[in-house]
Amino acid sequence: MHRITAIALITAALGAAFAPTVQAAQAGEHPHEAAPRPLVSFPAAQLTWRELPGTGGIQVADVRGSLTGKGAYEAFVIFPAGKDNPYHLHTRNLPTVVIRGSFYTVIDGKRTDHPAGSFYNLPAGMPHYSGCAKGEDCLLFQYQSDHFDMVPVDGK
């Protein structure tokens, strides 16, 4: 008896959940399409670049939020070729897409190169060295759920 009641309750819940979708489909609407939103587009020529003070030439172009502000952000970042960061960590995960150049990380003494076309997600709290290999500036796309930080760690 409990099994029949459970099946009836699940069927009723699913019916209630999908009723708006079925009704919209019967009316010729497309329920899977979200309400229209404005296109977000930043052609390369329209990006606004600024140099980050005290970084040895690192430049940033914010596309949402601000890398140096509070809250979530998405930004393009240019590291000059040969630019090395000191030993540090970030308090939040740092997903990064390498668009141009070859960026590297050194974690527990092991260097990993991330050439153009690579993606990596650096976990929060992981001490590391990082930088752009010599030869070509690195263009990255980075985003975080909250502000960017770079916390110095005593070197090994």
C-alpha cells in the first residue's frame, strides 16, 4: 500500500512539475528558451586595458565586474613574456584559459606548462609559482566567484 501511495505522489509531483512545459508546448511556445537577454559582446578592439600598478607590466581588461574590485569578475589578463610571479596562493579557485603564449605553474616543485588553448583550475589555498614563459606575452581569460587575491607565501 505504501508503495502505491509513493508512486502516486511521485507521479503527481512530476505531473505538476512538467505541466507548465506541456502547456507551453501545446500553445506553440518554446519553454526551453529563456527570456530574451541582451547580448554581451566585447570585440577585441573595444576592450579597455589598464596596467595593474606594481605588477611589472601585467595588464587587465575587465568584461564583467572588476578583477581589482569586490565580487565576481571575468577578465582578460596579459602577462609580459618572461614575467614570473613569486610564491603565492589564492583564497578562491582560479579557473584560467590560456589564449596566447605559454603560462606555467609550479606546484610542489613540478612545473606544468599551459600553452595556448589550455584550461586549468587552480584550487583555492594551493601554494604555487606561476608566470609567462619567455618568447611571447601570455593572454589569459580568468574568472572567479569573488574578488581576485594573491596571498604571498614564504618561499621554499
